[in-house]
Amino acid sequence: MPDIIEITNLNRGYKDKTVLQNITANAKQGDVIALLGKNGTGKTTLLETLLGFAVPEEGEVKLFGTPSTEIDAREKQQIGFVPQQDELLEQLSPSEHLELFGRFQPNWDQTLCDRLCLDWEIPMARRISKLSVGQRQKLAIILALCHKPQLLILDEPVASLDPIARRQFLTELVNIAADQQSAIIFSSHIVTDMERVASKVWLLKDQQLTWQGELDDLKESVVRLHISSSQLLPNPLSLPDLLRQQVQGKVATVTVQNWQDAKLALLEQQLQAQIQVERLNLEDIFLEMHQC
């Protein structure tokens, strides 16, 4: 089977501003991808381009082997999307909205729908315009999940959810990826949530993907080194793949990328120092890579 998503040399911009530059990436069945980047780095632009809402200026985006702007109705039914701002039909009740949507989805899972509505305490008879922001967000997620999509794209889907609802939602994501072999791309500012479910990371910085690969590989690659020497250390230190450093006399704290444990003994010898390697979580890695 072809990759669910294939991006090749994608470029996008607005007027004279480059937003995405030379993006090449792919997503396969079972991938749960955390899309990370500061505000304004192009995350939403990338997701919208993936969905075919915009035409690439250069390069190509394919979904299920077809250019994203040319996918047919059958392929569109294999996609679930939760945007930052929901597009619910406010004059309907959740019950009416779900029934209407389910009629057009051949793979609609009513059992899953009923369970999520119950677990998330959706007021089924109340008009959608009267729902809270969190209730609307839950309903939008249910609509995206219950037709069993092969590709699920989520743009800040949990911003208004309480911690219990977020945990329930993340559990559903893991189940969907495992049971349905879907590809999931998940953008959120709550990095700790993404670390719980993601198998891969796409990191957007300076209009480019500075990292795309396995989450575990990223956590092995970026480490913080605590250096203690018997003599004054050079300030600044000259180390390969250095992201950030703080040198004070005989001690230093530095963050490096592309780390390998085999480098430790040689670096200790070069600096005549003892070095402690600190492994970082995804949130710390994100912060370190954006402070350099």
C-alpha cells in the first residue's frame, strides 16, 4: 500500500512571506505524529495544505496516492478532521447532528458514538449553540472519530477539554491507531499530552521540518550535558551540534543534538571533565530547540 500521506518539496507562502519551505515527509498506517512548532510557524498551514484546502506553490502533497486537491468523495470519507474552530451546525442538537452525519458515512460506528457521548456527558437534546466550548469540542472530536477514518488530522483539539476528558480522548487515539491502523497527525500546545500518544514527531522551525522521525530517536538525540572540570572551561565551548550552553568557570550546562553515548569518554578526555548526561522529555526538547 502507498503511504497515507506523501509530501515532496512542499513550499507555501503568503504575499512576500515564506511559511513552509522544502517540506518532505510521509505518514504510514499506525503512525501517530505529534506536529510541534511555535505560534506562527505554519502548523495550521501545513495541515490545511495536507487536506487539499490550498494548492502547493511548489512541490506535491498526496493522500492515499492521489494529489490532495484531487481526492474523490470516497477518499474524503476516509479522513477525519478537527479544526481549531469547530464548524458545527448550531441550530441542531448533538443527537440530530450525529444522526445526520452518520447517514453519509458508510463506516459509521454507532456503538462507539453512543459510548463517547455517554462517557463525555454530551447533552444530546440541547441546541449546539447553547453548549459550552468544551462540549462543542468533544462533539467535534466524536464526529471525526466515529466514521473510522484512515487519516485523522487534529489541530489543537483538546485546548478546551478538562484533564479527564483529555485523558479519555488520548486513550481513544491510541486505540484507533492500534485497531484501525490509521495515520494520525496531532497538533497541540499541551506537549505532555502529545508525548503520551505520539510515535513520531514533526518539528517545524524556521519554515522547515527540523526533525521528522521516531519520538524515541529524538529523545536519544537531544540531551543535556552537565560538565564539571578541574580547570576553567573555554567560554564559549566549541562542540558539534550545540543547541544551547551556559558556562561558569569550571562548570557548564550544554544541550546538544545528534548525541551518541559513544562520544562521552572522548568528550570527557578533551575537556578533562566529568560529564553527566541528562535525558529530556519532549517538552524540554522542544524548549531547548527553540532557545538556540
